[in-house]
Amino acid sequence: MVHQASSRVGEIIGDLFKKLAHEPFQKNQDLMKKYNLPSLSDLSY
């Protein structure tokens, strides 16, 4: 029962983070595209 409750709490926190993080990450991605900045994971960087 504790495992089920903690799993549900994790889902709730994960969903909240996804909603909160989407806008800042999208703005960052838009700026990178606008200024032709490569991703840090890009091998050509």
C-alpha cells in the first residue's frame, strides 16, 4: 500500500514538473533555433 501511494505521488510530481518546465524549455529551444546554436549534445559542438 505504501508503494502504491508513493508511486502515485511520484506521478503527480512528475506531471506538475512537465507542465511547469515545458514553457522555459520551449523558449530556450526557440532561442537556440533563432540564433543557430547547437545543442550541447550535438557532436559538432
